[in-house]
Amino acid sequence: MTATVRGTAASMPRPDYATLIQSDRVHGSLYTSEQIFAEELERIWYRTWVYIGHASEVPEPGDYVRKSVGPQDLIMTRDRDGGLHVLLNRCAHRANLVCEDARGNSKSFRCPYHGWTYRNTGELIGYPYRQGYEGNGKLDLAMGRVPRVDSYHGFVFGSFAADGPTLAEHLGAAAGEIDRLARLSPDGQVQLNAGWLKHRTRANWKLLAENETDGYHPQFVHSSIFSVTGSPIAALYSDKSSAVTRNLGNGHSENDLRPEFRNFGEPMRWFGTTQARVPDYVARMREVHGEAAEQILVEGAPHVMIFPNLFIAEIQVFVIQPLSAGECIQHSTAVQLKGAPELNKRMVSQSIGSVGPAGMLLADDTEMYERNQRGVAMLQPEWLDLRRGLHRERVDERGLTIGTATDETAMRGFWSHYRTLMEAAA
Amino acid sequence: MTAVAVSELDLRQIEQFLYREARYADEHDYDAWEALWTDDALYWVPAGADAVDPTSQMSVIYDNRSRISTRLKQLRTGKRHSQSPPSSLRRVISNVEVLSGEVLSGEVLSGEVLSGEVPDGQVPGGEVPGVEMRGGGGAETIVGANFMLAESRARGTEIWAGRTTYRLRVVDGEIRLAYKKVLLVNCDQPLPTLAFLI
């Protein structure tokens, strides 16, 4: 299939991204312009690698689950040989939705409109009344497919572009953060099988992407819950924190909390507990990892934003789905670690408390996103400032730019990559 | 409706309790609302479906008594931004039905009541729905009701609607809320922020 998208504003001059995106500030119209949103769909969402779903959501042959990238309705399937496919939910005949169920198991999909039937690989295998097409029953039609699909530790990504960088090239330094998450499973496997919350958000998707590794906001946005629960999270994002904000390249970024946890040197502190309370897990990790277990148990899980739509926040995974310049959906779930039943129920319970429409953390982030969206519609001042920590950035031993826990290093990395993509040839 | 006759609590008392609970929630009277709950309370808003195990699947809200307390403490700080300022709320409760109640001497629950909605097969511990004896108290009365709720805040007006299942228990002569499950009609769709008490 061709994944090209109709240019929505061919007659309008293209925005000058070099002017709108500067090293220390970005223009407010980037969050409000529907023209820019249409260009983002073409140049980011339908071109670069985007997160689609997790292999653990379709464990068995024939399993399928509905997914989305922006406004695109997708079906992620597993074929009889175990291969993963991402189909566009559209009949090749009259463009009806082929699949209405959120998930299930089936070798084929039958369009309800005229009965056209497709294998779960997208291949057209039949249609009623073949005489109407004068041939031998074969038609050169199929469901649309995301042309490039690849996965890393079960995280399935797709690119609507037939050519381009590989997933490994796209992930770059961020791959190591997914490694760190998978390593926390005694079996080395992450599972995302706890179901998803869907949070409708009247804000531009980039406000979310920027906020995910903004270490400046937690003390203010989340002070209500930190003060009530005596949460140690606040200290991780204080001005005195030894944590760092790292630009991982390609728009990816992280809040690296390991320096803080190393200072304490307490296994499972990252999880808000002690090793005595999860003895079986700790024992299994030591069995699997030997001496290396200590470091793994002390350093914990990553806090990483993978451009443009996957956010792993220690024990939660978020997926950002943009719908328009002013609206998006946050999908969120709890991380589940294969072989760690002691942790898994706690992760579900903690995640329910924290994320989604009623979450004691995310409801307040979302309130900020929505007020921010109203704010960027104001005429003056036109710019959003990105200077925090610019004067004290350093380059670490891996050659990556880092700032302190509260610096805007991650946002600057996001915008640099965004600009590269938006300025690329159509 | 015969089920009313078999309940220790009569429908009028039950309705008055539900209306009061609704008013406390609408008016953000957190202290009064909190006082309605039993010590083993459970407050559940499923995501997508209620035929799941909420200890292993995500829910919008799944609060035990301790987490209800945390949620209310957060609201009381005045810095829970998603409720500061608080949403303006009014809800209507209707179609109140006693789904099962304590059996008075010589009476039997009608089959119709038992075969109607089976309220909650997924209460932790897997208890069978219906009348049951709980450690600290007496029998529970299971009540179902529909609601519609208008929420206004700067973001706009939202209409919320759904089916609520309550488990009521008489403690020291007063009705208490042991369990409240709110199954939103649109629970399988993306939901806006739900930071008030639903």
C-alpha cells in the first residue's frame, strides 16, 4: 500500500519551522495551528517509527487487538506462524470498518457491509457472488498494512513509510532504557496485559510529550498528593536532586533517577518498598542475575519518553494519540513483569491510583495540559521559553547532553528532532 | 414490588440515603461523604467492563477505605488542580431498585429478584452476590440505580451517566455504604478527567 497522506493545505505556504522553533524558545502556534497538525501527521505520525502496541496483547496465533496512531484505526494481529501484522481497519471494497471488536481471536475478518473476507495478514480471501467481477475470483485488493513493523522487547512499532531509518536506528540510546525495564522481570519479559485507561485530553499532544520528562513541574503540580502521602518522589525532582535529565537523541529523553537511588543504595526503594516486603521477587532476581542483581534492584525502572508517543514512567506505560491540534487521548496501563507476581498486583493498584481520568497524579497533569492549551491561544507573549538550565548543560561519558533534574534539556532535544522531521522534504 | 417488603430497610429509607450521598458528592462535602462509608469500603469505577478482576486489570477508580481517605485528603488540600476550583455538579438518581435484602422471618426472596441483575460477581474474595453476613456487621442490602450527572467547569460541560450498584449495611442503627460501583455508559470510550466524586 501507499501510506502517503493527502496534503491538506497544498496551496498554503508551509510554516517556517526554523523561525517557529529556536534553540531557546518555541512559538505558540505550534500547539494551535491545524495546518501544522496536518503536517505533523504527514511528517511525523505517518512517517517515523511510532509505538503501536505490545506483543503480549496478542500472545496466541489468531489474536488481534485494535490500536491507533493519530486518527488511524489499526488492527494488530498475530498470524498462524506467530508473525505480527498491523492492518488499517478499512475494507478494500467500499472502505467500511472491517473490525468492530476491541480484541479477539480470528483467522479472518469479514466486512459486515458486503461480506468481503480477509486473512489476518490483510490478504483478501473471498467475496460473495464472484461472477460480478468476471474473473477467477481473485482480485488485486487487500487491506492496507503498515509497511514496516518491528519490535523491541515486545514493544511493537510501525512506520507508514516504506523506507527510512531502522527501528534500532530510531531508538538509538533509548533502547537501553527499554532493556532496563525488561531486566526487572526475572524472565526478562515485559507484559502489557492489564488493560488500558483512555483519558480524553483537550490539549495538543506535544504539551504531553514535553511534560513527560519535565522534572520542573512535579513539586508544583503534584504537591497535593505528595504532601498527603509523604511521597519520596518530590525529592527526586527538587533543585537539590542528583538525578539528571538526559537528551537521548532522536527526540527521546529521560529523567535518570539512578543517581538518587544509588545514594540510598536500598533495593526496591525505587518501587516505594523494601526487599523484605517482596522476598520472592528479590530472591528470584538474585538467582537470575547473581551479583548484578544488587545494582538492578537499587536502580529500578526507567523514566523515558520515546518520541513521539511512548512514555515509560517506571511502572506505567503511556501512549499519546493525537486527534487534532487541540485534542488527544492518553492511553495508560500498568507495567507487568513476567515472573514477578509479587510486584504485578501492586503495580496495577498503584497505577489505578495514579493514572487515568481519576488518577491522583495524571488528573492534575491533564488539568495543566488543558489550561496550557487555553493559554497558548492568548496572543501575547507569543513564545514559550525553553532556556531553563541551558547555561549548565553538560555532555556525559556517552556523549549525550544532560541537565539537572529540573532543567529543560529534554524539551530542547524534543524540539530539535521535531524541527528536523518537519523541515524534511515531503 | 415485593423485594421492598423483604428488606429490613424500606425503599424510602434507602432512597433518602442515596440522595444524601449524592448531595454530599455534588456539594464537595468531603467529611460528610467520607462518614457514610464502612471501614471495609470499596469504591469502584470500572474501565471498559466490570467482568474483570480489578486486582489484575486497570480501573478508573478502585479505592479501598484507605485510598478513599487519601483521595479526600488530596481534595481537601485545595491544590488538587483538577478540582481547584471544584466542578459544579448536580446529579439525578432514578430507577432505584432493591436487588436483594435481608430476608425477614417467613419470607423468601422472589426468584425474579435473584435472577435479575447479578450485581457483582467480581468483589474481591469472590463472594457470591446477594445477602451475606460480613464480619463486623449485619446483612447487606444491594441496591441498583441509574444516574445522570451534569458537570460544569472552565473546560466545558460534561454529561455523565451510568448504573450504580450500592451495598448498604446498617451499623449502629444507621445506614452505611460498604460498596459503590459506578458503571459509566461510556466506560469503554476515552473519558475526560474525573476528579470529583462520582
